[in-house]
Amino acid sequence: MKRLHTLLLSNNHIGRIESTLGETLPSLSTLVLTNNRLVNLSDIDPLVGLPSLRNLCLIDNTLTKRQNYRLYIIFKLPNLKVLDFRKIRPKERQDSEKLFGKPALPGPKDSGKGKAKVFVPGEGIPGVAQPATATTAANSIGMSVEQAQALRAAILAATSMDEVARLERALQSGHIPADIILPSSSSSSSSSSSSSSGSNGHTSGADVDMKQA
């Protein structure tokens, strides 16, 4: 476990992170925790004990909706390079330091047990970054919202570390892999199929709504 670099824990109902995680996984550099049950900003404090962590994804956790979410994560994890598939900008680091103070670089045994500056809801500064959404992610890399949503869905459904890494690179670069099916393409295909059926004298009797559980 000490040599593990990437950990995928999406859709696991995780609501708490063990404070000893850094001792167990000292080499962890990429952690994907999408669609779990992390509610408060302090829930990620134990990640301070991961000195090699550079890429973190917390999309679809309640804590991403907290005010100053990105700035707090940047403050607690100063070695982090990418948060929710968006590179951390120097301006964000400056805003984080203004709001929470200068971060202390963690050591291998620092698991976040020490007292940190208390986060007060409602406290903030003008122009702070907001939690990542499909729209903001799309705007930052120049792709459409539909393309960003399709890539996010593919990452959540990925079954291997290589696949997640490939899709992350695609999302960051704005390049859509050929195997990603976009909603517009699916709709066009369905419309074409319906038209073809209609020309043969067949009609469709019902519309089916697809909803993600």
C-alpha cells in the first residue's frame, strides 16, 4: 500500500476519512472521491497527511457547495496542483492566503490532527472562485457544457486507473476522445433512426425519459 499512487473511491458512500491515511498511503498522488457523503470542509482535514497528493477530485460531495470551498482546500493542501479537474491558479492561492493565512507545508506524519484556523461560514472576500461545475469547467478549457458533462460521466464510470488518467488528461486539455458519446450525437442518431422508421411506415408510440439514478 505504501507504493500506491492512485486511488479511485467514487460512489462509495464515504462520509469520513481516517486520520491515519497518510501513514498508510504516503505515496498517494491522485485521489478521486466523487459522489460520496463528505459534508463539511473539515472532513478533508486528514488529507493533510498525504504529502504527495497533487490531484484531488471531490465533485458531487455536499462540501463542494460550501462557501470558499476551493480556497479552503488550497489552504489545507498547499501541494495540490489540480482540484476537481481544474488547475489551481496563482490568484486562487493568493486569495486563499488572504482569507485563511499562509499554509504550513505538511510533513509525512502530519495527519491534520492539529488545530487549524476555524472556518466561519459567510466569511469571504470579493471575487473568490466558486465550486466546479460542468459549466465552469467547460469555460476554463474551451469545450461545450455537453462535452464536459460527457467526460465527467465517463470518469465516474471508469473501471481502471489508466482509463481515469486518460480521461482526466482529455478534460484538462479540452480534447474529446473518439470513444466518448456526446448527448447531441445520441439525439441525432435517435432522430435519424426515427425518421428511417417513419419512412417504412412504422411509428413510435412512447417517449422514454432517461434519468440518472
